[in-house]
Amino acid sequence: MTYALVDNSTLTAVERLSGNVLTKSKDSTDTDIVALENYLQAILFYDRIVAVDDYIPKHRDSRIAAFPNIDFLNKGDFNLDLIEQQAKEKADSIRPEIRGGEFVNSDFKKLIELLQTHIVCTWDISSSVYHLTLKGLANGSEEFKKYGNLAASIFSELNDASELGQRTSGNVALVDRYGNPISSGYKVPEARWSNGGKSSGEASNAIKAFVAALVWLANRSVFYSLTARYLQADTFLYPIRQAYQQTYLSQTCNYGFSYAKNIVDHFSTVASEDLVSIHNAGLSVATATTLPMFSAWLAKETGDPSQIVAAAYSIRNNSEFIEAREQIREIRKLFDQSEIASANRKVLKLVTSFNKASNNLRVKYGLNTRQGVPVTKLVHVYNTYAAISALPKVPAYNFKIKLPEFVYNLRKPKGFNAVYRNLTDDLSTVWSLGEARDILGSKVDNDKQSLVYNPKQEKPEFRQTHSQFKSPM
């Protein structure tokens, strides 16, 4: 059987779109729609969906009741506490640093690069004091809109952490563009205001919150990556986590960040090919399937975002999805039982058939818009067991406890399959949905009591200039 592991952030996004949970900021709605699409693809193309049962205790029962088709796994029964500790240690080892207005520590720098956005910090004046401010470097409104979507998604990690009773550090090292550390008493060089530019000497609360959110994002992405390897499931994480997962696996699986970036870039530009294989010393293979936006089609069919998940389950047993699941199951089996090179030869016939199936899906479930039929890529990157040997050791299975049947098939280590996405492309697709996008966001309701970060824009041509209102870092 094939298993999709979803995180509680994805399920919360689905509930925000359904109107069952308030949102902190409507800027996260478009990313929530991508999360919904992720979840729908898991429903349609996987045999079973599993999730870790670690939601807020007082809302735990209602969460499980809201998703009756998911198998919620108890952390204690599965020895997941060790994995959780490993994820915490990895996240705590990150040393965030902003130098000359940009993140320079490898983890966050690569994530921002993969998201194809540009986050900068500048000194902005307030009450005659310069405060370091977080901004999106963008020319047009669409570019800045993407920054707002991504920033809101990252800030939402703090809410997830608080719901689990966790706190992460927002500490960040600050270094100016000349290499000077920034601390109390720092004066902004060449500042045009306040007699040489008296500064607060520290990051603003928004930057500290952003850093704390990134640390928790790293924690959860690592936790679900290792848990997926342990359960031999494919991860369908909240999109911003899925992006960080790509950078983490690139570093840990010894194939370098350029591999993940090339996959994302390549699958963004190749529209006509459903299968693309990328090898690295025979350790990895990547496949991409072009699919319609099922969330858009189901939005038009139901007219109600709260009915979309139920509607997905109602079409799940249509013959085309049964056949697709059988093919994905067989492809995974071939990779698990064979060396990647020989598996590729055997799988070619199956992939050709799956390509035809995906074409039929685009015809049947594709939504016609002014820009054509909006599509997304379901990208799998498969690693042999040798390729993932660098990942931290996972705990032993506890067979003394009565566990779900599928766990008994996990004794033999197998390869690891990760789902990759280009979040920037997916957001652009969401923006093109027109009426379907309006339906998908129609039940989103703001939490009027929450504090929300209001994104600021910095135009590239002014980034290194001084004015009466701001100075470069």
C-alpha cells in the first residue's frame, strides 16, 4: 500500500478554508489553497492517509472527528519522541544571522532562494530611532503579493508552535554591510536623521518573530521528514514546510542544494513532459506528473469549500483514480525491490500508461480559465536506502504494542520518497483561478483579536539608498 503523511498545519489550512477555524491573516489564504490541493492529491492518489496525533489537547477530539478518513498515530505507540528530539536538536543548532540586510546562514538563505523571493532588512525611522525592519524586495504588486503570502505562511508557524506548547528562540546575530556587529549603542552609518542615526541596536519584534517561526518551521520539516522515512510514507506537508524539507534533504542526503533547486526549476519550465528522471551517481530519481487543480474543479462543482473534501472522497473510487493508485503502488514497489537503474527500465511501461492517465485527468477535471487549464506538478524524488543513510537513525519499532497492520511491513528498510513542489508556481496558478479562487476563499474568516505583521515593500532601486525615513543595513 502507499501512504501519505500529512501534518496538522495542512489540516488546519483545510479547516480555515472551510470556515471552521479563524485565520490570523488572509494573506495566508492562497498558500492554504495550495495546502488543500496537496491534501486532495493525497486523497486521490494514495491508498491511506496518516497523521501524527499531536494536536492541541482541548481540540484533539474535534480534529480527529473532522477528518474521519485519516489514521491518527499516537506518538508514544510509534516511538516518535526520539524523532521529535532529533528534530529539535537540528533546529536548535541553526544560528540565524542577518548580514547587510539578508539572511546568510545556509538553512534560511537556501529556503528563501528556493521560494524565489527576496527578503531584506533596512533601518526605518520611528520616533527618531532607527529600527531594523523586515521587507520584501519587489518591483510590482504581484511580486510583493507573493512575499506577503509567504511571510504570512511563515508567521503562522508561531501559532502552530504555541498550540503544541512549544517556544522557539528568535535570537539572531546582526552584522552591518561593513562587517561590524550590531549591538546596543550602534549608530547607523551615513544616516540622514537624528544626528548620525541612533538605532535601537537590535532586531524589531517582527524580525524576532520571523526568526522564531523559521526555527519552528525547520523543526517540523525535519520531524516529518524523519517520521515519513520511519513509516515509509510520502510527506504532504504545509507548502512552506515542504519547501524547507527540500533544502534539508538536499543537505542530508548528500546530493547538494543544486539538485533540489534544479528539480524545482526544471519542472517549472517543462510543461509537456510527465516524467523527468534526474540521476546523481545512481542514488536518486525524480518524476513529475502534470495534474489539473482538483481544488478548482471541485470548487466549481460544489460551490462550497466546506464540501470539497467530501466531494474528493466521492470521486476517489472513479476508475481513473483506482488505476492511477495501482500504477503508483507498482512504481513504488519496483523502486523498493530493485536498483534504481533496473527499476527505471521496468517502470517505463507503467510510466507511459500513467502519462496517458494524467492527460485524461486534465481533460476530465481541468477547469477552463482565461489563462487555459490551471495545472500543478506532483513531483516525486526517490532515494535508495544508501542515499539516505546520512539521515539520523530512527527508533526501533515497538511491536509489543498493537499497531496498525501496515507497520508490520516496515521491518525491512526501503528507499525514501519525498514530494517536491514549486510553491511560487503553485501560488501563481491559484491567482489565475478567477471565480474558483473566490469560492475557495469565500469562507475564510479573520481572527480579529490576533496581532498581524503588515508586510512592507522595498523597491530594488532604493535598497542601498539613504532617505529621511530609512537607511540600508
